[in-house]
Amino acid sequence: MKAYEMPLRVSEEGKLELPEELLRRLQPDQIVRVIVLISEPADAEEQASWSRLTAEQFLTGYSEADAVYDHI
């Protein structure tokens, strides 16, 4: 089984617009499995929180003695 991941646009009619490249790979009457992942605002907020935490934890280990590497 092959998997393809790509962002798709939902048309005004509420249909997913598949790229021509993918359509050429599909056979008529072929059964396919589709997984739809939808970003939610909470996901963006959670990702931002994780990014802040990562930066904070990274900088916690920084020491003035490490400043010598800033000029290399």
C-alpha cells in the first residue's frame, strides 16, 4: 500500500480538489482509503506552547561560558 500526503483545498461545492498528478495514479473503480486531518485552532495554540517550552528549556542550559561559541 502506498500513501500520499498533501494539502488539499475544499471547493465552493464542498469537494476535495485532488491534484492532476494524483488523479493520474488512480485507476477507474479503484477503492482507496482516505484519512482527513483538519487543523483546529487548539492545535495551533498547543504547537505554539510546545515551541515556547522547547526554547525556554534550551536556553535554560545556556551559560555565559558558552558565549565563546557565538563568535565562531
